[in-house]
Amino acid sequence: MRSFFTILAALFCLPAAVFARGRGEDIADGAFLRQLQERDSVLIADQLKYGVRLNSVEEGTRLMLPDWKDTVVTGVDLVRSWTLDTVRVRKASKDRPAGYDIEAYVVLTSFEEGLHDLPGISVGRWFPDGVTDTLSFEATQLVVKTLPVDTATFVVNDLKGQVRYPVTFREVLPYLLGCLAFAGLVALLVWMIVRMRRRRAEKEAASREPAHITALRKLDRWRGEKFWEPAQQKAFYSGVTDVLREYIYARYGVSAMEMTTRELFAALADRQIPEELSGELRELFERADFVKFAKHAAEREENAAVVPFAVRFVTSTYQSDIEDEAAAAQNDKPTETGEEK
């Protein structure tokens, strides 16, 4: 024990050993040796606490403990260095300052059978008023034993394999539920992908087909008396007029979806729509405005005429396009002399 290391022990002070009867030349009792796992004997590789206890350590006292390395003595190894444990706190009174009961110990082990002489423990103390002293704790012996082996009946056996228990349904259930959840997510993902592709295909097909075909196909969805109920009329008139607005935009290039009824017919004034069709179309849009915004309930006869008129408007305007294209083609046809009209 060539050197010592210093540990400050103010409020949470340091090691302690036995009760010290005074400040001067008190010699404490022996150090304690205590197993971490209590047994009736110490076996190879058991771990033990080896240390001292100091009672009534005055607050502010400095202590100095032995500086042991990995091996305390031959055959005894140091597992853990000094540990300080405050066992009791004593409050200050009129005739004495606050103090602490402290245990300081190291953890030892041994892998060699036999009797081992442990070294004694010396604790140096520096009191707050500058007084110093040293406490010496008597050494003790460590007896390490091994399990006795009956050489007459002892037989070396091979290592036993792990005990295998049958797998229960309760153990497999979480994996089954996980697989089902994963399969459900995959199925949902596939369904969403198929649905998105189908909608994309429908939109592409709708964008390639003529405007009148798209309008007639959408108008066909609004056939039937189930849409004529007062509670359904707002959706019915909105759906039919929206189809017509989309057709007017595709047919005449008028931004019908963003216009009011008055603005729409002002824009259609120069589009050469037959007067009869234009009048009926205006009447339909005005009635739809009353149904949507004024809670008007249309008559059954009026509802029954909505889809047929919308279909007639689409087919009539589309037919006029065909006739105009045919007339234009006839005008561009070469004459007998090879000249164009």
C-alpha cells in the first residue's frame, strides 16, 4: 500500500468503519467481510464485500482509503473499487455537529481454493478544524471452498441439449395475425392500384371520345324517377346542368362551368343555337337555379322532361355540326373542270 487516494466526504461522506470513540488515537474494531449472496460458506467465484464502518463521521471530514489495484493479495481479485454507502444521517444538535454513519467497501472474489489472508485497512481522517488521525482496522481471513466431488462414483457426462417443448397455438397466433394483416395490406394496395388505373383509363377514354358521346353517357346516369323526390332534386338538376355545361365548353369553347346563367347565355348569343333550343335551355337553367338556391320544388312533369331535353339539345347541336361539315366538304369538292368552287 504505497499510496492512498483521497475521497471527500462532506454531506454524503465516505467510508466508515466501526464506531470511533474519539478523535485522537482510537483504534477501531476489525473490518467486515460480507457475501453479496448469503451462504453458509464461500465458494469459488463468490463475490464478497470487504470494508469498514465509521459511525458519527463529522460533516466536512475528509477520509483517505487504501489504493488497491486489480489484486488485493495473491489469489484474491478486486471486482469493484471502493464504494461509499451512507447508512444513517445524524442531525446537528447543540453539543455536536451533523454526522453520518458510513460504510466503505470493495467487492472481492477468488478463484483459488484455500485460506487467504486479507490486508488490514487504514483510514486517514482530516477534520474540519485541521486535526488529523488514522484508524486501523484488523485484517481478516477469507476461506474459499469448492464443491466436493466423489471420485468413486463421479462420471463425466456429455452436455445435455436444450429441452424442446411443443409449440402451442397461443404462441403461433401473433404470427398468424401478422401474416393476415400483411396480406390484407397487400390486397388493399393492389385494389387501390387497380382502381386508380381503371379510373385513369376511363378518363383517357373519355378524353379521346367525342364530346357529345361523353355528354350522352353521363346524362344516362340521371334517368329514373328516383331523382325527382324533393330531397333529390338539387343533386338531379345540378348533375344535369353540369353535364350540359361541360358539353357547351367542349362544343362552343365557352367557360360555362365558371359562369352564372346570365353570363352563360350572353356568351352563347352569337353561337347560332336555334332559338327554340336556346329558350328551352334557358328555362331549364333558370329552373335549376331556383331548385338549387331558392329551395323550389319542381313539378313531376317538369322533372320528367329534363333528361329528354338535355339529350335532344346535345344531339341537335351535334347534328348541326355534322351538317356544317358536310356542307363545307361539298363546297370544297372540285368541279368538272378541275377548279374548286
